[in-house]
Amino acid sequence: MTPAPAPWDEARAAQIIRAHAGLEGALLPVFHALQAEFGCISDEAAALAAEILNISRAEAHGVLTFYHDFRRSPPGRHVLKLCRAEACQARGARTVEARVTGELGVGFGETTSDAAVTLLPAYCLGLCASGPAALLDERPVARLEGERLERLIRDARA
Amino acid sequence: MTSRLFVPKDAAALAVGADEVVRALTQAAGKAGRRIEVVRTGSRGLFRLEPLVEVETDEGRIGYGPVSPDEVAELVAAGLFDGAEHRLRIGPPEALPFFARQTRLTFARCGIIDPLSLNDYRASGGFAGLEKARAMAPQAIVEAVKASGLRGRGGAGFPAGIKWETVLGASGARKYVACNADEGDSGTFADRMLMEGDPFLLIEGLLIAMRAVGAAKAFVYVRSEYPQAAQTMTEALTLCRGAGLLAEGDIEVRLGAGAYVCGEETAMLESLEGRRGQVRAKPPLPAHAGLFGQPTLVNNVLTLAAIPTILSAGPEAYAALGFGRSRGTAAVQLAGDVKNGGLFETPFGLTLGELVLQIGEGTESGRPIRAVQAGGPLGAYFPASLFDTPFDYEAFAAKDGLVGHGGLVVFNDTVDMAEQARFALEFCAVESCGKCTPCRLGAVRGVETVDRILAGRDPGASLELIRDLCDTMKFGSLCALGGLTPLPVLSALNHFPEDFRAPHEAAE
């Protein structure tokens, strides 16, 4: 289980941003670090990053909204990324997808009503000979069938 | 006596319970009163054996796999720590035909050594290429890369030496090397395996490249879908930094953020600069004006990882392997519904059929093969009638396909090729960076048009429209995402037209 995201704290956010500000092209590392701390990148966080890195708010917003990874609102306690790419399709990913969405009662990009899990699509996890595959938080899970699939769904709901 | 065991920590092993197996082994050893040392390696790359447990014996390493955590107690009781007989015993792994038939240059250490042991790396010939390079002038290193015939392994197959020479000759306030580890193609995992299994090899290749082109800084752009690879690379770099090995300049790992298009070199550069990953128009080439406008050498993980061997064994030895203009070894990645899924390093030139039927031994499900998608989501679907095509950049291109990053995804006879064509367009729509119209709009219109065909609405005109759209995307897109999406779409249409009929039509 990933540690629960910290509540918004402007001083802490500024500290995180400044810790990365010296990197060349710092915005992606800054956003990754903010999201790791607070679970998402709020508008305030993006504005603060823009101010400290001396770029426009529009630019920070543009980057924030371009990348699939960056979230503007908090996720569930777990993030489940289910691989939808071809190699997993060839090994039954569409069946697993139907099972998981049905069982959790959410579609891709949605969070269960009890805030247990956010379901996201992934396009390849590099587990292409052992699919269908998923990433639960940062833990890879493959050969999703039978007990392993049941366990994944249970872990995601925990 | 302490028994030495080896268990991979490659993501594909972790994903099927390798950590649980290690815990069970430690427990079982405690109960049996045996002392064990578990070395966590990368994967050897035959994934149906994972988790693979190996034990060091007088006759070399003996493998057992696939081992599930609840079989460990039984295995230990049977004498696993002494290499004893058991139904999961596979003997010395390197003797399996899948491994015995390979020519492992780049992946020679993968699955064998502790990926984070500098001693293991040195003891197995590591840094020999770098030492040679450090005694050579930059131009001489470039000449060696040119003589090897190495072509870019990311997919485009551009001669690496020519690119290196261009960056060496370019002038700028500073220069960069940017390693593309944004391995987004479905069916590929070689970069991941290498970064998790032998990260020092990539670092060695990077240092040689930095010396050759005169760069004082390098980035490794790793996709965020590979948390283990990013972690191992970061730890390996910390070890190298601590040992004073990064003499050419610092190397920094950068994490992508889930955008497939950032595997395109100019989009990756934008992303490294902290911007939206939108592609740049070329020229200027990154070699002239790349990262922060400076001359930049952009190479794939496998290209850079081939360099140490080329220098240590000599470029002629590398160039002696291969087929036509594709020299050296290819990291063929067998994926999808295939029995022997995994990494097969071999000189270019085996046919597609040899790879999937003999090496891969057909499907895992036991069903007949219907199609093989080669080269990732932008690669063509090959029917069995094209299985005589040799694995070679030019030969695949001649069949309107591509070798790409070397992934082969096997589909059995249950595949619906219209669904695959639709998916290729849907994927392009999701991942388009939005900069050029043919890709941004063409992909969306393509999905709509496939849906119309399948609904039986004016199929003749719709098929014509798809072909017209593909033509526009192919010639009008800025980068390979829009430019190559037509390959899977048209190959599905051309080789499997029977799947593009509306349900009522098919029933007639």
C-alpha cells in the first residue's frame, strides 16, 4: 500500500519545488515529486511551481494536462493500471478488462465510490509474454487469471 | 556450507511472485537448518519459467521453474539446495534450446549476475570497452561504431556511426547524450530487461558515447510504467558516481509521465526540457540542435548497450554477424500468445516463421497462429503466408512492415482483425500529441469509419475513405505516430479483408 497523500501544505510544496528547481528542464521532476507527496497536482500547486520556476501559469497548466500520469484531483487509495495493449490483448486482456470494470463498477479514469481504487489504462507494461498484466500502485502483476486475478481485485479494494 | 541461490527481481518475475518465493525459500531454509544466500538477478528472459530459482552446484547453476511460493517447501525437501531431481528441475538453464540457440552479446550477463554489483560486472568483462575507448581519440571511437554497421535499435534503424559523427562534428556551447528508454511499444521489453538486469552495460555505453561526441551530460529517459527499471538505473548510477566512474560527465535518470509519443525523439527532448511532449519538425536534426538547442546524440537503450561489446571485441566481430545491411544481433522479443515468450538475441536473418514457430514453438494456448504484429503498435500484422520474411530492416519494409524495436506479438485464430485495426486508430487518437492535423483528426475519423464499416453503413465508400485517410496520415504526419499508424490498419485490411464485413454481411 502506498502511503496516504499528505494534505496540501504550501510551505512543504515550495520546499519540494525548490529542491528540484536547479535541474535542467525541472517541471516534470517537480510535478512527479508534488504528486508523490500530495497525491495529485492541484491548481494551487501548479501555480506555485510556475511562480518558483519562473514560467507562465499557462505553460505549467499545459504540461500538467498533456501527460496521462499527472492528476488534478486525488486518486483512490490504490491506483490500478490495467494493460490494454496488443500483447496483452493477444493473451486475453479484454476479458480481464471486462471482469475488473464489472467487479469494481468503474470505467477507466474513474475511482470507486468508496475511494478504494482508481482504475487507469496502461499501454504496455513490458510484461508482454506474461499478460494480461497490471500495475497495482508500483507492484507489477501478470498472468492475470484464476486466483491471481481474484487476489488483485481484493488487494485493489483493500 | 552456505547454498547460493539466484532468483530474478526482473518485473516479469516479480509479477508472478518472485518476492514471495524468496520469502518462502528463506523460511524453508530456516526450518531445514540450512544457510542460504539469495542473489537477486535480472531475468534470463524465458518468461514461462518465472519465477526461476537457480542453485549453484559443482556442475554449475541448476534451474527450477516456474516455482510458485507454495511449492517451495516441497522443493526444499526434495533437495533444491543441492540441485536434486524434481519435476520442476530444468538442469543448467543455458543448455535449454531456447538459450543454447542464442548469440548473447548485449544480454550476456542478464539473469546471471547481480545487476548492482560492480565487482560482478567487472569480473564478467565489464568496462573493457570503456577502457579501450578512453585510450582512443573521439574520431577513432566514431570510426569503430561506423565499422560495426550498428543501426539504431529504437526502430528507425539509422546508422549509429553516422549519427555519432554528426554530433561530434556539430558545434555548440555544450552537448548532450539522451538515451531513449521510453520503451512504449507493446510486445517489447528488452530495454526494461536490460536496465533491470545489467544497468552498468548501459552506463558504460553512455560514457563511451559521451566521450565520443564530447558531451558532458547525459539523460536516461525512462517511462513511468517501468518503476523497477528506473529504480535499478538510479541505484546503478549512484554506485558508479560513488566509485568515481562517471569521468565523462554526470548521467541523470528522468521519468516520463505516461505519454507514448515521448518515445519519438523530438517529443522526448521537449519532455526532458520540461514541456508538453509535442514533436518538433525536422530539420533541424537533434544532432545539430537538440536538447536546449544544443547538439544532442539520441540513441535507444539497445543501441548504447551494444557499444561496449563493439569496442571490446572489435567492430569487425560485430559486423561479421547479421543479414544484408542489418549487422550484429537483434534482441527479438517474443510476446503475446506464444509458448516460449521472452528475449531471443540472435544475428539478424532468421525468418519470422522460424522465430515464432521454432523458437517460440507456436502459441501457448495451443490454438493456430493467425497473425503476428511486428514492431509494436505502429507495425504491420503479418499473416502466415509472409512467415518466410527474414528478420531484417529492409526485408520487413519490403512487406510494408517494420522491425521496429524487435517485438513480435503472436495472435491466435480468435483475433478479430477489424477490432485490431480499430484499436490501432483508437491508440493513435489517445496518444496523439495534437501538433499535426493528419494524426490528431485522422485517427479519430479512422475509428469512426471502421465503426461505420462494421455497422454495415456504406462499407464500399467507407473502405475507400480509410485508405484515403491512411494515405494522408502516412504522408502528412510530422512523426511516426501518425505516419505509421496506417501500417497495422492497412495490413489488417489487406491480409484479413474477411474480418471487415458487417455481421449481417458475414452471415450471408
